[in-house]
Amino acid sequence: MSDDQDLIQGYDPRTGEPAGAPLPATPAGDVDRLVAAAEAAFPAWQAFDRATALDAIAAALDEHVDELVALADRETALGVPRLSGEVARTTGQLRLFSELLRDGSYQDTVVEHAEGARPDLRRVNRPLGPVAVFAASNFPFAFSVAGGDTASALAAGCPVIVKAHEAHPRTSLRTAELTREALRGAGAPDGVFDIVFGFTAGVHLVKHPGITGVGFTGSTRGGLALAKLCAERPTPIPFYGELGSVNPVFVLPGAVAQRSAEIASGYAGSLTLGSGQFCTNPGIMFVPEDAALLSAIAEAVSGTVGTPMLAERIHSGLVAGLEEMAAVPGVRLLAEGKPGEGPWAPTPAVYAVSAEDFRAHAERLREEHFGPVGIVVTYQPGNDSEPSHLLKLGSVGEGHLTSTIHLDADDDADVAAARDLLPQLERIAGRIVFNGWPTGVAVTHAQHHGGPFPATTAPAHTSVGAAAIRRWLVPVVYQDAPAALLPEPLRDSEGTKK
Amino acid sequence: MSDDQDLIQGYDPRTGEPAGAPLPATPAGDVDRLVAAAEAAFPAWQAFDRATALDAIAAALDEHVDELVALADRETALGVPRLSGEVARTTGQLRLFSELLRDGSYQDTVVEHAEGARPDLRRVNRPLGPVAVFAASNFPFAFSVAGGDTASALAAGCPVIVKAHEAHPRTSLRTAELTREALRGAGAPDGVFDIVFGFTAGVHLVKHPGITGVGFTGSTRGGLALAKLCAERPTPIPFYGELGSVNPVFVLPGAVAQRSAEIASGYAGSLTLGSGQFCTNPGIMFVPEDAALLSAIAEAVSGTVGTPMLAERIHSGLVAGLEEMAAVPGVRLLAEGKPGEGPWAPTPAVYAVSAEDFRAHAERLREEHFGPVGIVVTYQPGNDSEPSHLLKLGSVGEGHLTSTIHLDADDDADVAAARDLLPQLERIAGRIVFNGWPTGVAVTHAQHHGGPFPATTAPAHTSVGAAAIRRWLVPVVYQDAPAALLPEPLRDSEGTKK
């Protein structure tokens, strides 16, 4: 979240200059009007053919992909290939939810006929009501205006009001226009989707009595502030926040023996992708003390080149955080990439520290640094500097979106070490990656993008994949309802579960 | 929650005299020791045959039913038939969860093999960790030491520490002893279940870093205080609170024409059951202005007899609340039952008010009165005093565990009126009862005992029925895991979902 302001100005990260004319922040009265419209649209949206409407949004975004990518590239400098891919991911998400709606399983219906003293009970999921979605800086499409939170909430039957991210206002506005037009074209009720701009509008939205839930992807500080607002309302509402994650990676000795060059290059690639601006960026990597591996990592990192970050604030935050990290006793610079061009392009960097020094300063060293920067912790296999021991001490922190193990699956010692790690990793991360890298989150039915606090504020929920719809649903059970009054999915003609 | 005290003294509600010797409150050091033991037991409990252990607890409670009922009757005065039934319900709950464990569906596994660029992803539910359960006053067995929260959390794989309710310390202690012994006899790891006594011990438990979630059934005030503690921890944890509910009942004109005497007697019975100490007590009933119905209600209520409440504090709270309600303009006493015996036995009472006066003073009149007391709101069918209109005005409040409709299912006007009510009732209540009464909650797979705030603090979750286990589970997804490292339910030999 940024400071309050009347005008929302996007910037070109390649130059630091304004990108396009500023947009006005949304006044409180307009927010009230949008929430009232969302509330009015709610009954009709519950009854609407939402699958068709989601498909229409996807089609509209696909049709305008070049225009959207050009707008976003100017405001984010993430580049045309990545942004084109992100639009495809976004429309893929919308279509995943339209499939889910047609399949119907998201309603989680359970029908139990009366038996003895037990009444007839039939349970079905219902949408919460109008919800607020806070867009993320680092995904101008997939976690923004028509991104996963919006798609899953609309699919659930919840009208959505998005709070645009200040890093890409023009992209947000255009995406919102296309989304609104597509919904209107599909015959959806007016008011089922809209957008607001500015910090004050966002706070007003979260406190509005008509809002019944909030989705958020962003910083721990901003997320905690919004979580507090949600909890302190006269009627508290669920807050689904995805905050910070350091995504520890554990490289086991067999993997080093098998493929140290591949690990080094994979790490450098994952660490610097998108200027390191991913919630799944591999911030801490534990490796055996091995000169060849460290030198391979140093070489791979030296070959990377900095690219502009999304905002001046993000760049300056990274620089300040790195100064703090470099000042921790025992931390040394292992390698740097080449400086990027423009005012907000950091130099990729990897630091190294021994497991002993890491343990002594773990609280400072496991801070998230949002950017192309990581720390490599070297351990001695077979003694108490081993990752499983560090984990038992809690030094890796309590909550991450992901954790990664690199092992040689044919090496008995690696497999045994992984077995020792797994029960602990299951407690601190929502996804465990083997022999890969945490960046890149498949949007599927099995996916879980979540984790214990601070990774998320609601660890049972995911913000990526089909199960993301569950955040916006609550069950209702009908007891002994006359057939004529049963919702359609609960009627006896439908398939019953259990 | 009561004030802090070093000794926990139970009382006989029939006399107001102490029941048995007091028990010492649990010192903070002992709480720490129990949490450490729960944490140590967690890995072994995850791997344990928990179904057999739950069955062993159920068998032990059944075997000691007479002793338990005698203890509880002395401390609660709820009577032998009700308490015997409640032990059976409690052991039935334990067995429901052992069945669920054997069936395995609670793990919600989703297996997706790699396809194109998509990795192999396999998701499974995992237990949160050690949890705290706050026992309720009004269900000394079913919502207490070995009640639904404990059974569902143990089933999930979470060690449990119960905070006993002060209204029945001796019953709690004996139930805990039997539970511990049964677990030990089944070979469960030490520390997987224990109990603490006293307000201070409960607060210490909730703030303890080793506790990963809290279940609570009780007052709105107490629940909100604990919810705040959970949210303000350095690592916030989920708080599943069931707080207050007024459970509105809507009687439609056709139902009155069809069976007004049955409605009157059913209402009086539901209202006064267990001295009205149920979270599903029908606190507000909307009826057509009909002299015969009102007179039938008055007659039915006059035939009821007061019974002792669980605690002096509960009784005095009810008396104070009724004085406030009776002072609201337009509210009149419709009928009273016969006074009960003993110092804590209230006189059942029903008040009446017109829909107009209700609307004018709705905030005061929809307060929950925990006891055998209700208010009947009379409306004129066909004008804006109708329930659906009152609901649109929000005057019935935002969150209830249940809502009830009485209608003649063959009466077109009733069916139409119910259709108008239902979309609104789905938003304010987790269970919609037709032509019955909200007290009595079947423990089944379809059941949902939850609702919007203040009914619960987590409206997507239930505290009764098989789905209650979901509160204690979080998903973990394995990405590209070697077969040897996959958890057993995710291996290819197992059935796959999706």
C-alpha cells in the first residue's frame, strides 16, 4: 500500500518517468455506490450462467492481448514474452473456473435422506456476498484485476470490487473496462464487477458493511494492516492474504555429486526471473560445503543481468534490506550479476554464510528480500549443521509458500535425509518441490499455493488453482425442506454424494 | 470465561451449594509442559492408527456412562435422561470420526500426473499441529472434554489440550482421565491429549507458540477476547469460535391454518428444553397476527416448568437481559411458565411485540437471551410488516446458526413467501429448518453447524458433523516427488481423484 494521494500515477520502470496521465483516486462516495451496486447484483449473479460470463471475459482479454501487454510493459517493464504469457495464464484461470462451474463439484453437495430420528439433511455451498480483491504489484494480470482472486470469487457467485495496484493503473483500468464490457455483453447484472483506485478507497472498501470477504496479495506489512481492519469491523470478515515467503531450498549431497552445474544454473535463473519479484523466489538455499558447487553458483550468478523493478519503492526497499543482510557477521558476497539499465534495476547478488553463522543470526537472515537476491547457507553433511537440524531449531522460520529439495533419488543417503526433512517441511510450507525450482506455479486442480503465516493468513486455503474458489463459499444445510423449495443441486434427481 | 481463580469449584445448580472439593487451577509451568508433550507426540500421532484410538475412547466413556452421568448431573442438573443421551452422542461422534479415518476421504487427495509443461502435483491434507479446545458450559460431554472439537482434532492428527469449563470441573476431570487412559491403553503416544483448568491457564494456552489452532464454544464476549488473542500472536492462528445465535423462526399463515396447536407446543418445548441453554434456542419467532395462535402459544408456555440453569452467572445474566427486553416500548409479556425449584431456576417466559415495534427497536430485541425465554413478533401478512421485508431491512441480524420456516407445503402463498425468504436466510444462517425446531443437531456427514458472525467466527466451517475435521487440516502439495518419498495416500497404487 502506498500513501494516500488524490492522483494515481504509473511510471515507466525503465526510465523512472511517468507513464501516461495520472488517474483520479476513487472518492468514498463512489466506493459506496459501487458496493451498493455489487450488493444489488448479488442475487442475479448467483442465478446467472457464470461459466459463460467468465469465458466472455477470457475471450475479451485474449482479443486485446497486444494492447494490454503494451500498456503493462510500459508500466512494469516485465517484457512482452512474460506479459503475453501472463495474459494467457489469466485467461486460462478464467476458463479453469468456468469448467469448474460446469462440473458442479465446487458446490460440495451432500444429500442425506431421513433415517430413523435423523432428519433429511442436504448441504450445498453458497457464495459469501460481494468481496474486495487487492491486486498485486508483481503480476499485473494473473494476480490483478481479472486475476485468480477475481476469477475464483466471480465463479463462486460473489460480485467483486478490485482495488487496483498503484504500480500499473493504466493496465488495471483497461483490464477493468474490458472485463465490465465482457460481462455486460454476456448479459451479467450491472455492478457485479468494478474497480477502485487509491489507498483510501481500498481501506474504505474493506471497512464497508456490504463487503463480505477480502483477497490480498502483497507485503506482510500491508496485509497485516488490512487483516486487522477485517478483524476489527463490527462484523468481522474473512481475510485471505498472501504475504511473505522466503521459500527455502535444500540441496542434498547426492544431488551435488550428480548435477552441480545444473543446480547452479537453475538457481540463478529462478532467483533472477522477473527481477526476483515473485512470492516463490528461492530466498535461502542450503548447500553442502562444496567448493565446486559454490564456484558454479558464483559463475551462474555472474552471468545474470539486472532488470528494472516495478517501482522505486520496491527497488529502494531491496537496497536497504541488502545493506542490513551484508552487515550480519559471517555473511559474504558470493557473486554479483551485471547491473541493469535504468534507475530501478538492481544488480543480482548472492551472499554466502556458514550454517553456524546462519543459526546465530537466523532471524535477520531469513527476512524476505523482494528482488533478485539470495543467500546460500553452507552446511557440513553429517553434523548438526545439517538442514534437518536447523529446521528442528526453527531457524528457517514458520511459514513459506514453498520448500524445495534437490536430491539424487537413487542415493540412499539423500533419500534418508529427505525423509528426515519432509515432516518438518510439511509444517512450514504448502508446496514441496523436488528437483525443480519454486518459481512457476501451475494453475490446476491439485495445486496449493498457500502456507502457514506469514506466507498466508489462512493456511487451509490456496490462491492459485481450482480450490481457490473455496475461499468465497460457505455451506448451508437444508433440513427437511419440501422438494419445491430445495435448491436445484440438492434435488433428488441430482446425483448424491456419500 | 470466569475471573481468575486458584481453585475451580463446581456447584450443584439445584441448591447453589458446592459440588465436591475444588480442583486447583493449572499453573503456567504445567501448561508449558503439556504443550511440549503435545508437540513431542505430534509426529507419532500423525502416523498412529487413530481410528482405533478414537474407538477406545468411545468404549471407555460408554463403559463408565453411569459414573459420568452422575457426576455431570450433580454439576449441571441437566438430568439423567438428557445426560445419558449426551454421552451416547459423544461416543457416537468419536465413532463417526473413526469411520471417517478408515474411509480416508477427509484427506481430500488430488493426484495430477505430469502433462506437457505441467509438473506432477499431488495434494493431501495434513494436521495443523497441537490445538486447544475450550469446552462449553451447556454440553458437559458433547461439546466438552471428549466432545466434537476434541474428536475432530484428534481424528485430524492434532494433539489436543482441553481447557475445562468451570461449570463442570469434576465431570471434566473424570472424562479426561478416562480419555487419557483409553489412549494409553490403545498405545497412543503420551501427551496427545490433556486438560487444563482455569481462565489464566486457558489464556496461556492460546498464546503458547506451540498451539496451532483453537476451537471454542461459548459466549460472544469470551469468544471475541480469545479471537483477539489468536490474531495478535506473533504467529496468528485460526480461531474456530461458535458464539451467539438467536435462531429466528418464521411461521407462515398456511402453517397456522393447518396446525397452530402443534406449532405452539413445539415452540414451547424447543424454547424450554435444557432450560433454554442451547445455541440453537429459537429466540425470536415471527408469526401472523392471529389471536388463536397467540393464545395457543400462551397456553403451551404456561404449561412449562423452570429448571435450574448451569451457573449462578448464567441465571443472573438472563434475569438482567429480560429486564432490558421487557422495558422496550411495545413489548408485553405473553405468557410465563411455572417457576422452577432452587436458586438458579428461571421462570420460562415469552414476550410479544408487533412487527412495527420490533423494527423500531430491533437492535435491542435481537439480543440473545441464553435461557428459556423468547419473543414472538406479530406481523400482518401482505404488508410491509412481513418477515421478508423485515429481513431486507436487516432487522433480524446478520448471523445465526439456524433459521426455521413453518409452512404448509401445499399452500401456494406459503411456498411463495418461503421462496422470498430463502435467499435472505441463506445469507444469515448455516442451517435452514423446515417445519421443525432448531434445537437438536444431527451429527452426520451433511450437517453444517455454523453461520455468519456472530454465530461463528469462521462461517465456512462446522463444529458438528464429519466436516468439523476440516478445521484442523491444511493441504500440502508434492511437486515431482520421487515415488519413494510420496506419502502413502498419494502413491499411484491408491485411487486418484479428479
